[in-house]
Amino acid sequence: MVQLQHKNTLLFIGDSITDAGRGEYFGANLGQGYVNMIAGQLYRQYIPLQLNILNQGVGGDKLTDLFTRWQVDCLDLNPDIVTIQIGINDIWHRLSAGIPYTETILEQYKENYRYLLKTLTEREVQIILVEPYVLPYPEDRLDWRPYVDIMKEVIADLAEEYGATLVKLDDALNQAGENLGYETITGADGVHPTSLGHAFIADQWLRHTGL
């Protein structure tokens, strides 16, 4: 369970799923996706707390990109609660380039992720990790499934290791896609959420954090 305090800063950081259009403006823009939806809910529900919510998502980011900008885009902003959503581009780019995952690559991924989490725990920041997901539309996204499952396991293990809250998306979004049609959740590519998809992500975030 995540605990909110007066004037807490909640920072969301990740790739285009988090960015959701805020990259066109930066500054205080929260984008048009799940971060904005969560912010609206928290601002309304916890008005006396005067929360500060920031979106630091950047489209196309992989974990190495997050690692590079971590100090400036996260730590220097002194957040109290950090949500990290990253990983699908690591899979996407490797498969597109025909570069297989190896144990060495996975270990390096874990170490880079651990560094981010270590810097947060040293500052007593509450951590929320969002697992990656992929929907089976178009059909070639089925090739991603084994790698998404591996990445989910890695992130779940790190969440347990660092006492982070884990937001589980993959099963929930796939179930929604089965019921409503995959395109209604992630459009044409199985990854980037529609407005409805973002609403499901926001709902899962609020449910898993207890807010």
C-alpha cells in the first residue's frame, strides 16, 4: 500500500506509454494518458494534501535511456513516490534487430534496474513498478510473448527485492482485449493504449497502490 503525505511529489517515468503526448509540451504537461487520469483522481480525492504530480515519460525509451537521464529527470526533482514503467522497447528493439536475449543481457538489465531502485531506496522513496504487457494483435506480437513473460518475472522479482508495489497489467489488459476486442485496448500495434486502454492502466495502478 502506498502512503500519501502532505505535499508529496509523485513522479511517473517511463516510455511512450507514460509519455502519452506530454513530450510535445514537456514542462508541467501530464500527457493524455494514464498519468493524467490518475492525477485527476488523486487531485480530486486528496485535495487537502496539495499533491504535486509529474510526468517524465519519454517516447521510445529503453532502460538504458532511463538510466542515462535518471539523475536529472528523477532524482533532482526530489520525488516522494516514483512509478517506473519501462521494458517493452527493450524487447521491441531487440526483436526488430534480430538480437536474441542472453543470460548476460538479462543480468545487465537487472543490474541497471537495481541501480535505479537502489538510488530510490537510499532516499526512502516509495517505489511502484509497472510490469510490461503485450496484446496478441497484430499476430506477430505472439512472438513477443516469451520475452514479455521473462521481463515480467524480472520486474516482479525486483519489486519483491526492494519492497516495491507491483502493478500487474498484462493479464488485465489481455482479458479486457479478449472481452472487448484487442484494438479497443491497444489500437493497431498491441502496445500503445487507446483512451480505454489508458483507463484500464489507471484503474490497475489505483487498485494495486490502494489509492
